[in-house]
Amino acid sequence: MEAPIKAPTPGAGGCGTAWWQSGTVYQIYPRSFQDTDGDGVGDLRGITARLDYLAWLGVDAVWISPFYRSPMADFGYDVADYCAVDPLFGTLADFDALISEAHRRKLKVILDFVPNHSSIAHPWFTESRASRMSAKRDWYIWRDPGPDGGPPNNWLSNFGGPAWTRDEATGQYYYHAFLPEQPDLNWRNPEVRAAMHDALRFWLARGVDGFRVDVIWHLIKDEGFRDNPQNPDFQPHQAGINRFHQVYSCDRPEVLDIIAGMRAVLRAYGERVLIGEIYLPIERLVTYYGPGLTGADLPFNFQLIQTPWRAEAVAALVAEYEAALPEGGWPNWVLGNHDQPRIAARVGEAQARIAAMLLLTLRGTPTLYYGDEIGLGHVPVPPERAQDPWGRNEPGHGRDPERTPMQWEDAPNAGFTAGTPWLPLTGDANRRNVDELRDDSRSILTLYRRLLSLRRDHSALSVGAWRGLALPPDLAAEVFAYERIADGETLRIVLNFSNQEWSVPLDEGGPWQILLSTHSGRAGDRVERQLRLEPDEGVILGPPGR
Ligand code: NOJ
């Protein structure tokens, strides 16, 4: 049974495709990309210094995790001034230089917007907490104690413990979905909305091409603050937040209005993209495109991170997601980010190459995570060097291993810093670095670069339709095959998720030529009716003679 063909969607302007549909996004965690001042933490000048690398790699846009002024309780996801650069990362002038240098290289720049909560150190919160009569009291979420004098309801923090902290000054509790240092803003208050829209405009006017909006599904909470229901399937190894289903603390219907409001602000500046961070099952995720596509342009699709790494499971996921998308909704795919274990750590080095080919050949905007292109894996972080507050609150849940520095060359600290890096590097950093891998035809970096280049050269890959291919059951358990189709060209992608060799029948559409294999040396080979796949091999087939 072949899945139906899902056709490309016209771009935002109604004709052609928008840059954020045909392009690829590369996430930079600024603390870990490139340090230029020797403090062991990356900075904006470091990003600018590496733009040539990103242009060489062949990505189209960078999304930079937060660099706003912040006490860094959650490494920048606790913002104390939405319109300022933290001195740790540089200055506004450094940012202006970064964006103009990026644009000169035709790279778009996407910022991380953190509207759900500010830092406890934000002047708005200082004013809000000062008294119950404060003009900004209602900018945050204050409630009286519950009947027993404890927290107002059973909502928990995503980082462990209750989500409510009692403030001695006024005897009320404030709500924080994350750390107590990250009080949630009250998006039901129009003054908050207006202030946050102004922050968006501040950066839009400086030329940013869009925003990735942090925990966008959290912005509105239940008006009645009802208790969340117990999760009967909770397992003790899970983070505490899973004790309850988050029914009332997030994913409320009113959030779509809030997102539409942000989207309207962006649209006034032209073709800017709004990406929403959303961890929800597919049927809920797709509602974030909004009624009439007034919601997020790209509700982040983390399903590849959450689905077991098996051919059948991934094939079923892709078909389910494609089928669930609303008319005109543009798909997207993500393999990793600063909150999730590295893909190479999760599936192993050999399958990380399959993952790269999958990410860059599925229909929809791919987001790459810095370092995945050199195969960074799990970097053990000794307890005395642990940084992530979540890991300190709930041991085992720390995110340090996926945030380690980028590795550039065979030099002290792999060229990341002249100082002491804030997190350790991999043990093989003298070999696993950009300089060592860039001229190696078999390296994962070369594979990423070739995939990105092929994607640019073939509209079938960037914006073409997608069709799943049926395989005999024994093969389907281990191999995932699909086609991408555009402008009269059909490409076929065949991915071996197993470490055995397989022979795959190519019953129609041939003969074919291998355009790219995860295993070097096969490109250009002609294939007639049977495709032999090496263990852990993926190939992209195209018409012969190109
Ligand atoms: C999601 C971010 O990706 C994560 O790093 C952060 O800790 C939380 N939001 C809280 O802002």
C-alpha cells in the first residue's frame, strides 16, 4: 500500500514557496559555538566569525538560542531585559554586525523569543511583587494560598517541585512553569501582550527574519486554575512533572488567539517566520497552525526525537504526520536540540548518518542542531562540572551532555576557547572537529554538506511532494522507502535502519542512478531492478545520466 501523495503547499505569498519552507535551519546554542574573549563561554562575535563555515555547510538560516540580558539561572531562558544583549555574549552593536554579516552571506537570522516567563530579576517582576496594589501586579500570575495554606493548586514545575512559590512580602503565591527564578507572565493581560509585541518589533526593526517561540503552548493557563488530573501510568524514573497530565496548566484553546497576535506583528514586516516550540502529540500539535493558518508557521515537530528508532515506527510516524497536517500547513522535522539527548548518542554513529539523510529528505523544513554534523555524541559531564539547574533538581534529567562546545580544529579546546570551556569536549576532539572532517570524503560532515547541496539542487527534495513506498513485510521492518516528486523529477530515498544487508526490489520507475549514499564510493552507480543496501546504508536514487 502506498501512502497518498502529499503535494507542496504554496508559500505565504500565495505563489512559490517562502524561504522558511524551502530552506534549512541550523540551531546555535550561543554559549557553546565559539568563544572570542577567553571566558570559556561562546559569544555573538564568535558566531559572526563562523558564518563562513555555515555558508560553506549550506544551511539557509540560523536560530540562535537566547542571548538577552539574564542572570542565567536557566542559561538565558530567564530574560531580564527583552531588548538588550547580555554582556556575556557581547553588545547590541555585536548583534547588528552579526545580522548584517549573516545577510551578506544570504543567511537568515531567527531569534529565540521567551514570552512565557521572564527572569525574577526583570524590573516588571520587581514592580509586580512589590505590593498587591502594584500597577504591574497582574502582569504575572498571583494567587492566594489554597484552603490548607499551601499552594493554590497541584500544578508542578517542569524542573521539579511545585510550580508555585510563596512571596513573603504579600503572602501570595506566584506561578512558574519552570524555575522559581522564571515567573510566568500573564498573557491574559493586554498590557503584557502589548509590551511583548513591542519587544518583537524591536528585533524585527533590526532585521531579524523570525522567531522560535519558547514553550508557546504554555502561554495561557486555565482561567479557573483547576487541578491537573493524576497520571496513572507515571513511572518513578520519569521527571516529576509527569505525575499529572498537564491538562489545565497548558495547551488551552485561548492560546491560538495569542499566537495569531504575534503572527500579525511579524507579518507587518514581510516574510518573517514564527516557529513554535510545542511538545504535544500529533493531533494536538497540528492545531497550532491555527484556524485558517493564522497560528505558527512551523509548530516544531519533535516526533522523530520521541519515536522509537525503527523503520516501521518512523514510516508510520511520517505517514501519520503527513495525513494530520491541515490544508496548506507546511511540515517540519527536528532531530535534536539543546534539551534532548544528541542523535548520535541515541541511535549510534552508523544510524546518525541515516538520521541525517532522513531529516534532509523528508518533506518539510529541517532544523539541524549544531554539532550533529560532526557527529557529537553524549559527553559525560562529571558532577562537579554539572551546570543545568534541571539536572541539579532532578538528577538524571540534566541537559549538559547535549550542550557541549562545538569542535573546530585540532587545537587546545578544539579551537572553541582560549580559556576554560564551560562544559567539557568529547574525548576525541582532536579528530572529531570541523577541520579534520571537512576534507574527508567519508565523514559525517561531508555527508551533511552533500545532503544540503543536493537539497538545494533538487526542488523535489526541498519542496516536492512526498509518497511512502510499500515494501514486503520482512523488508518494511528494517527499511523505509519513499519518493519526493517535483517539476517532473522523482527521487527515491531508501534507508536501512538495520545493521544487516538487504536487497530491495525497485519494481517501477527505473532504471535509477545513486545520487548519494551514506557510504562513500557508490554515487553514480546505476541500479536496475534490485538495490543492494549495505548495513546502515541509505541512498538517494534519481534518474540516470545527471
Ligand atoms: C524550553 C527551552 O528550550 C529550555 O531550554 C528551557 O529550559 C525552557 N523552555 C524554559 O524556558
